[in-house]
Amino acid sequence: MIGHDMPYDELSIRIAIVLAALALDGYFAEVSRFHPLVGFGNVAMRLEGVLNIASDDKTNLKVALVFGVISIILLLTPIIIVAYWLSTADDWGFGFQLLMLYFALGGESLAQHGLAVKQAMDSEGLSAARRQVGFMVSRDSAELDECAVARSAVESVLENGCDAVFGAIFWFLLLGGVGAVLYRLVNTLDAMWGYRNHRYRYFGWAAARFDDLLNYIPARLTALTYLLLGNSRGAYRSWLGCRKRKSPNSTLVMAAGAGALQIRLGGRTVYQGVAVDNPTMGEGAAAEMVDIERAVSLLRRGVLLWAGLLLLMGVLDFA
């Protein structure tokens, strides 16, 4: 734990690792080939294909839920053991923790994907922007109009700011490299299995609930970050008004971000051919293409704020 329970030098080193990992992410972004999360996702997909037996039979649905729990244990346990072993290595432990956190971060890549949507719209038109935003979201993008493309990109940047940056940092500060690895693996499983459709409603239940638990505090810290760096009154009103939630965490993050940017997000969205009425968040006009840049700017300023606060913590501790 951070504070009196953590030795001074361990806290200082974790802060230094966070700052170094943010610098690496800002300069290199995510590695484009052989990313560990991609390999993990491929293994998870194959395991799900074997163990997910969801069907209309109620008994099979209950078994699918149990198999979902077993799948998480099978996937996470060996990786967490290895991560702990590497983190505690005498000579290279802190270097391995730096790599773990760097691979858990994806803030700059997220920003680049968001900006690529607007660039595609400006240079090639709506069809190209639809294709580009399809890389960011799970919703159907082939029929989106310009405002819906912009809304999708902004929502992705705001929501994934927690998953790809602030949540990973939070759990690293709390538990070191093991915390960052655990957080991002669970987040990946939720992104793959956390849907409320026939296939994943039961098999993916455990992954979704585990992700909700790990994101409870990081989501609220992310929302607070957006509130401090944008239109604070608008973010606060949107936060308080966020009573109907698709998710206990991500809706709150997007609501605070929408209020901070003074735009409206949410509303009807189509996932795999099924229309879902998501809660409306924020206030003001509907999101436009220019708001993608504003959302990316908000995210990047949030990263700088966290880095500055951590640097100040380290200096004060050192003094």
C-alpha cells in the first residue's frame, strides 16, 4: 500500500518507474508488433472457444458462468506468478516492472487512434472515418453519420483514458508490476467477454464484474481529473446527473468528460445489429469532429497532471 505501509525507497522507485513508463509511452506509443496483450487475447479467444458452452438450456448457462470463472483463473494465475517472480528479481526487478507498466499503458496510442479518425475525415471523407473509428469501438460503424463517428471517437478516448492510463498507474502504485499486469489483463478480458449478449452474458459475467471492481476507484479518479482540467461546473453537474448507467464506472467517466468538454454524448447505439439506448451524458451540442482533438487534449493534460503530482510527491518524500 502507498503511505506508511510502504517503505520510502519502494514508493520513490515506483513513482520513478511511472514517470519513466509515461515517457516511453509518450515517445514510442504501443509496440506495433508482438504486443503481449495481443498474444494474451489470442490465447483467451481460443480458451473461450473451448469452454464457453452458452445455449438456451438453463443448466448450460449456469455451467457457462462457472467456466467463465475457471477461464479467468487458468489465464491469470500463471501470468501473475511469473510477473511476481520477475518483479522481485534482485538485479532486474525494477527493469521488469518498468516493462510491465509500459506494456500496460496505451495512452499515446489511444490519442493517435482518436486523431486518426478526424484526419481520415478531413482527407478522405466519411467512409474512411467510419473505417478508422471501427478500430476503436465495438459498435457497428458502417452506417454512422459524421456526428455519430465523432461521438464514438470521443467516447472511446474519454472512457479508455481510465483503462489505458490512469487505472494502470493506480494499480501499479498500489501493487507494483503485478498490479499493472493484473489490471490490464482483466480489462482485456472484459473488452472481449464483457457483453450482455447471448454468447457472453454468463460466460463473461465474472470478467465484467472483476473489471468493475478493479475500476471502481480509478474511474472516479479519472472523472475527477477531467473535472479539474475542463469545465468543472459542467463536469460536476454531469457527474451528479449520471444516475442511469450502462456501466457503474465507464458511464461516469464519460459523463464527467462530456461535461468537462461541454458536449453531449451517449444515446442510441447499435451493437452487432442490436440498437441500445445508452444514457445521455453531458450538456451542450452534440459532439463534432473538432471535439475529438479536444478530448485528446483533455486526456494528455490529465497525463501531465498525474505526472506532475507524482513528481511532487517524490520530491516531497525525498525532502
